[in-house]
Amino acid sequence: MRLIISQFLRTLRERDEFDRLLPDLLLAMGYVPLSKPQTGVRQYGVDLAVVGKSPIDGVAELLLLVIKQGDLGRRDWDNGEPTSVRPSLNEVLDVYLTKLVAPEHDALRKTIILATTGDLKQDAETNWTAFKESNGAKAGFDFWGADKVSDLVERYLLDEHLFAPEDRTDLRKCLALAADPDYDFRDFNRLLLRQLGLSAEGEVEDPDVAPNRLQKALRRIHLAASISAHWAQAEGDSRQALWISERTILWAWHRVQLMKPEDQPKLHASIAAIWQSYTDAAARYFEVVNPHFHVRDGMAGYASEGAAFSIVLFEHIGLIGVIGLHCCLTHGESEEELTRISANVTAVADSLCALINNHGASASPRLDNHIIDITLALIFLFFAGRQEVARAWLSQIAWRLDYCFATRSNFPVSTDSLEDLVEIEVDRGDASLTDKLMRTSWTLATVSACCAMLGLDELYLALARGVADRYSNVCAQLWHPTEGWHSYWYFKSCLDEGEAEAPYALLPLASDMRKRIAEFLERDEYDWIKSSPSVAHGLWGLDFMACRHFRMPVPASAWYRLLDDVQLRPDGAAEG
């Protein structure tokens, strides 16, 4: 385990990765941070300051950490740059210790720690030793390299009391299989459940657990998830790494919702740290797949057959849709943050548009639950201001859907079963199997309603006529979550915690459908957005992520509200 952690540490960046791990480690060791690393703020050599009693001799001390990345050699020691090792240490001695130490900390033992994700090379050891000896009267010194930090992590974050032997076993299994595209992460899931104190059904096993105890558990699962995600990325599977990050943030947020309302804010910082790790995993996934989106049929290399290609393609459409919504729904406080968020939204939107335009199969869903991925992508495109691309894509989907249902071929199968999809591909002449697999359809209801909302009246009428005549055996349906939906939304598929609108009648006129949608939006009991516990904390993206991750339809009340964005009039067509 120590070797695994050491290898993991060596992959971390100094900023936003290694410097996020160290505060959690020091907290577990009993120290209290006085400051945390901040980009762009003059820190006079000190990246992290903490106070507490040494776990070795029990003496109260002030630790001043100077954080670096990678192996430190002679060139890193003093290369003329103010950020090299020696100038940073001198600034701690000359400025921080003389001017910035609070009066209540004057009497504490002071230790300067040079921490890095690598090792101290042999050609710099003499410089380090000489520096410690010449400045030993001012402060104590210690070096924390990857091996020392991994030892501390195992001892204080993953010790036998806090990280049980079965958790270690499950983590090792997860790491061994993390890059296998068929691995279902059952071992990682068991680890999460034990650490969060949840049953297999997502219920709390100890309702009286203290917030600080759960906070430690959140730090531990964050570390386990980070190691597993890095391992998958190192093996070349950024998609699996993203799945790990999704599952961790969703289950962590679910667990926080089960705490008393007054205790939940105490855990929000830990949730924010896990959320940031999801952001990092999403960015790395995007870097890997983005080039393939800009090439005609560039994703075809991931699957060779039509049906298999469709499965892979729509999975990526859903992932990109969720990542885009995460960017859109992220709040920025400074102008710099807002500029960065806007650039991210633009980049993801450009990529999704390229994916749609370069892959004709993006308009041909083959499983009924592909409508989840389509809906997420459509909502993101509207948030990102790409309405025309959304309309053009929806038009293609609607046209092909009408044709496929009418010809009883290549339609999205209602069972969402890969076996059924393969069977109908092989035996296209089996009428009874075809009737069974086109019996119900979320896709038909969602696409029809979206066409009405976006003023695509001719396409809506074609689908409405088809339901009334050529494929009248297809039962269009929608699903609406009801009161208490969030109790399990972030833990598992909760289709039982809602109501099915079946059959979802397609009214003869698009204007009548728009009126019905407007009336539905007036019903508070179906207001998914208003009742979400994530919206108030700036985490609305989690609600959409759960839809994709657990394969639940995006609630109609969410995409119905696109009415406000496109300024629909109940008695007329959409105005862009």
C-alpha cells in the first residue's frame, strides 16, 4: 500500500493536488491549519502553516511547509529564480519568522518542512545539510519526500483503525482492475459504503455519527478515489477515472444529505474538495477524447459495429453534456473566474457541436435510455447559447425516429438491454420480438415535446400522426420525480420514487402541446429544480450527473423550463 501511495504522490502537481492533500494529512495528524496555499498571493515562502502537538514527542509546534513538485536536484536548489528552494527557505527565515508569526505562537517550537512529491537528489543533499546546520539556531528543519509523505498518509489517513483491512483489500482489487472497461467497481463501492456508514440500500447504519467523524471518512474516500482515478488514467482509461469521481461525489453528497441540517455545513468543505477532483478528472477525460470529436467519424475507432458504436457514442454524448452543465452551473466570484468559466463552456460546447456534426449516428439512438444523454446534451447546448445546433440535431433525431418506428427497424429498444439489441440486429424478421421492443418509449415522448417547445411544428405533427396511425402500438411515456425524490437521487436509480405519465398523449396540434406544458409548469409538486437540495449550494450539476450515472430520465420539469430561455408563447411558435 505504501508503494501504491508513493507512486500516486509522484504524479501529483504542486498546485491544486499535492497542496490539497497535505492539509488533510496534517489535520489527521492533529494539526490545525493557519493558512492554506493560494495562487497569486504573496506567501513569503510558506505555502502552508499549521500548529499542533507533535505526534512524536507531544511538544507544541508551528510547522511551516514549503511545497515543491518532483525530485529536487542541484538546479532546483538555487537556479536564480525566486521560486527555487533556497530563496524560498531564506524568505521563510528572513521575513515570515521575523514579521508574520502571531504573538501567541512565538513560544512554540518552529519547524520548516520542505515537502515535495519526489525525492531529494544526491547532488542537492549536501546543500540541504549545510543549510540546516547554518540556520539551526533559527528553526528546525525536516524533509518530506514522496516516501515520507506516503508513510504518513498510510499511518494517519489509512491506518488500521480508520481504514479497515477489508478496505485496503478492496482498494487493491480496484487498482488492479481500474483500467478494465468492463469492470463494475464493486470493490470500490464496498469501500465507499463502509467508510460512509451506509447499507447496500443507501441507508445510514449509525444515525448518531458525529460530523467530525464523517468528515474524516470523506477525506479518506477522497484519497482512495484520487488514487484509483490516477491509476486508471495512468493505464490509459480516463473514462473509468471519471466514473470513479462521479460515484464518489454522488455518494458523498447523498451521505451529507442524511445528516442533521445544522451539521451539513460542517461537511461542505470536504464536498468541495471531492467536487474539485471530479473537475480535474473531467478535464483530463476531455483532453483525451476531444481530438476525436473534430474528425469525421473519429469515435468509430472505439467500436467496430453499428449497435456497439451507438452505445459508445451516446455514452460520450452524455458525459460531455454533464461536463458542460457542470461548467455552466459553476459560480464565479471574480472576473478572472468568470472568464475562465466562460472559456470552459465555449470549449466544451465547441467540442459537443463537432461531435454531433461529425458523427451521423448521434441522431440515431438505439437504446431508449439514450434519451437521457440526448436531453443532457440539449440542455447544455441551450445554456451555452448553441440553440441552432440543438434545433438542427433535434430535427434529425425526430425525422429518423419517425422513420425507424414506421419501418420497425433500428429504433431505440425499450428494454435498454444490449442482449435484446443484438438479438433484433441478428433476427430482424421476428415480428413478436419487434413488437415487444417497441412497446414503450421515453424517447418518443421527449423528442415530441421538445419539437413542440422549439417550434418544430411539422416534425411534431409527423410524430403525433405516427403515434395515432403507423406505430400506434408504441406507448410514449414520461417520468416525473415526486416529493422526497432527493432521498435516493444521489445514491441509485430511483424510478420507483416517481410517477410515470403513460401513455403520454401527443395532442393533434403543437400549440395545444405547448399549452399543456405551460400548465404542467404551474404545478409545484413537480418542480424538480425548486426542490433540489443541490441548487442552493451551487451544485445543481450533481442532479444532472446523477441522471446520467444512474440512468434516470432528466425530469421533464427541467427541460420544460427551456420555455423561459426560448421565449415560447403557448399559442404560437418559438421565438429564438
